[in-house]
Amino acid sequence: QFELVESGGGLEQPGGSLRLSCEASGSTLDYLTVGWFHQAPGKEREGVSCISSGGDSAEYADSVKGRFTISRDSAKNRVYLQMNSLKPEDTGTYYCAASPLTTVQNMCVRGLVGYWGQGTQVTVSS
């Protein structure tokens, strides 16, 4: 059974950094577009960053450009989200998502997702 498991969330001060990890079990991530979505309290889930199966294309929400970096490690079957210069508005639950045969734009902007993880909580507060 294919499963996505997120880790790396926690409490961080504004300006700090966190690295989220999404690990897949049951199958390889190699042929999937993978992304991260953010759901702030009381708001809808939104695409933060997505990366193509080959890692040659990535999409970022305007709110995180220059601060967050998505990457993938095929050997570890993982996708990471490096989050720097964290802001209080980055607080929320971060979900890993994956989908075959889709572009980073279709996933991140249009929300076309085949598989979801359970989410990891990020709190940015002083």
C-alpha cells in the first residue's frame, strides 16, 4: 500500500528554519510529481511548492519564493522542503502530496493530487 509520511515539523521562531521530509513507502516516488501544501488555521489548503518527477522543474507559491526550496532524493525515496526565514503566517499543517502524470502547475496551482500524507504541524511564533 502506497503511503506518504511527513516529518520535520515543530515550533520555530520567526526568522528560523525547518526542513520537512516526505517519505514514501510501498512504491517509489521516482515517477511521481510531488508537492507540499499548506493549510493555515481556518483556511483552505494551498500549494506551496511542487517538483517534477525528474527534479528539473519546480513551482513555488509567491509567498514562499526565495525562502523555501523543494528537493528530492531518489536513493532515500524522499522529498524535502527547506523552509528558511520563517514567518508567523507560515504556521499551519503541511501536507505532502503526489500524483502521476501531472505537471507541477497542475498539482500546485490547480490542486490535482492523487495521494496525500497525514500532515505535519509547523508553528512559527516567538
